[in-house]
Amino acid sequence: MRKGLAFLAAIGLTVALTSAALASSVHLKGGPSAEPAFTDNGLTLKAAGELAGLGFGDVLVKISAVADPTATCTNNGGTQAPGQNPAPVTVTGSESILASELKNGNTPFSVTTNAPATPITGAPDCPNPNWSEDITDMAFTSATITVEQPTGTLVLTVACTFSSATTNGTVPAGNVSCTSS
């Protein structure tokens, strides 16, 4: 009887450690130098890639990106003062991936930030607060992608910087430098 209980306990421990090990080796598919692909959509940033080493359970992929916005100031008469440059803005977004969508511990992801709040309340970068300040473009300087599995348990962080601020369209891979932890 004791041998049977010890055997069952050993199997339970092995399964628990194997599940934890699977989830602790989460990485971007493609090796240690793999980086997500980024697209600057003007007011939003999209990151896409493929995750590997996932365990069992739902996955939450989040993105947080910092950008230098371009804005216009418009007075009550409709006159614009273009080229206003407010302080850097951080935007975020997330994508949920159901466990049923995972294939052998792998899944593609595509996560996009939300657009910044515009007009900017109080028009802080305009001649006075009676003006309207609208963000018209975002030049992204960095992005951080986090992966949780299950939701609330961080299993991967990918911090990326862009060697020059992004412009609308696909961000060249040579301008992206990422570190994973």
C-alpha cells in the first residue's frame, strides 16, 4: 500500500514539475535572437510573432508602447497651429488567446495598442486651454510585450527599442532591438 502511495505521489510531483517547466520556458519562436515584427499604424503600434514553450491554459499577451506624438492646436475660429509636440505618450493593448488555440505549446500572436486619447484635455501644448489639441501621429520609440499564462502569471517579458522613432508602416527589423526575460 505504501509503495502504491509513494508511486502515485512521485507521478503527481513529476506532472506538476513538468507543467511548471513547460510554462517557464516560454519564448519567441525562432531562437534567442527572435524578435516580433512591428507595424506603425499612425496612432497605434502592432506587434506580431509566435510564442513557443507554453504550458496548458489561456494566454494573455499585452503591449505597452511609448511614442512621441505630433499634434495640432486649433482655436475656436478653426485656425490650426500645426507641429505641436506634446510630451511622450504611453499606449497599451492586449490579446487573449484561448488554451484551445495552442498547438503543441505554440501560438501566433498579434497585439495592437489602443489609440491615444485625443483631443488632449486642457490642450497643455497649445497657446491656451481654450484651444483644442489633437494628436495626429505617433512616432514610437519603444515597446514592451508581456505574456501571462494563466492570466496573472507573468511568463515572458520582451522589451524592445527602436534605433530611430518609427514612421507609418512596417518597422524595419534592423531598427528593432529586443531583450527577453
